[in-house]
Amino acid sequence: MHDEFVEISELKDNILKIISIYEAQIRLNEKLKEDNNKLLKKIKLKENKISELTQKYETLKFAKTLTTSSKDIGNVKLKIVEIVREIDNCISLLNK
């Protein structure tokens, strides 16, 4: 009879340990989800910054192309034609 009480007590202790570990894992999981959400927000901000900087770079490249010497007028015209085609392509995609 005494052995049964000891086994029940050990079983109870083991169950309490398992519950404690389970609760700790739940808290850890919640913290990891929070960290993941924070990192996803940072990634989104960085992607937006990259997009913004890429657009600025393209604008600067275009401005530099327009300020070239008269020898490069042909290249400037080709660049303008390329940009107009790209705009037309974007418009056609928006109309779909």
C-alpha cells in the first residue's frame, strides 16, 4: 500500500514537471512569435528602403544621362525611348 502512495506521488510530481515544461514552452513560443513579427516588420522596412533607394538611383542615372555632352545625344534619345516603352508597358499592365 505504501508503495502505491509513493508511485502515485512520483506520478503526480512527474505530471507537475510536465505541466511546468509545457507552460514554459508556451511562453517561449509566444516570445518567438513576437520576435518573428518584429523581424518581419524590420524586413519590410528594409525592403521599402531598398525600393526607395533603387528609385532614387534610377532617377540619378536618368538625370546623368540627360546632362551628357552633345556627342551622347543619340544615347539620350535611346534612353528616353526605352523609358517611354517602359511607361507604356506599365500602363498596359494597369489596364489589364
